[in-house]
Amino acid sequence: MTSTTPQSPANTVPLYRLAHSRAGDKGNRSNLSLIAHDPAYYDHLVEQVTADAVARWFDYRQPTHVERYLLPTLCAMNFVLDEVLDGGVNGSLNLDAHGKGLSFWLLDMPVTPPPGFDANGDGIIERALP
């Protein structure tokens, strides 16, 4: 059995550990916002969650173009994915023709956590002693 999900390296966490997302659509275009849970994560996310990385993550939907817009005052970014909704609400047989579920797929993308992040979720932040 072949999986279309990219494999996550061991030193990564799913994006939802660092941010949350909302989705919107217009025609065959999806807008995905990504908002850092903590402003301290924003610059780290900007480095990793690029338009190219998102295009690769959504390769199975075959976007024709992915554009990223940075909103640093909000510690957020917006991605516009073209031609990913199988024609849009009126033209698709897809169960999620609005593309609302695409935000959940974005949040499953593996990223390397910032230094000092509680990657294990056990409340212990591993730091090197000075």
C-alpha cells in the first residue's frame, strides 16, 4: 500500500502544536490562515512554512500556484492555493468542496520545533545548561 502522506522525521512536530488555522474559499481557490499560538514561534514558522513547503505538502491536490502573505503584526500568515477545490462548490463532487478540511491538513504538516519547545508534550523543556 502506497501512502501519499509525506513521512515525518523524528525531530519534528505537527504544525498544530505551534499554530492554528482557518480556511476560506472563493471558486476554485482556497485561503488558509496560519496563526502562531505564541508570538515567540512566529519567526520560526516563517522560516519553515514557506509557499514552496506548503505547495509540496498539498501536492496531492495539485495546486497550480501557492502564494504566502505575511502578517507579522498578527503573528500570522495567509496562503492562497489556486485550483485545489476540484472546481469549487458548484463544480465539485468532492465531499469538502468548500475546502474547510484543508486547514486541518495544513496543521498536520511536520515542522521542526523552536529551541526550548516542549516537543514531548510532557511539560519538560529540555535546555542545555550554560
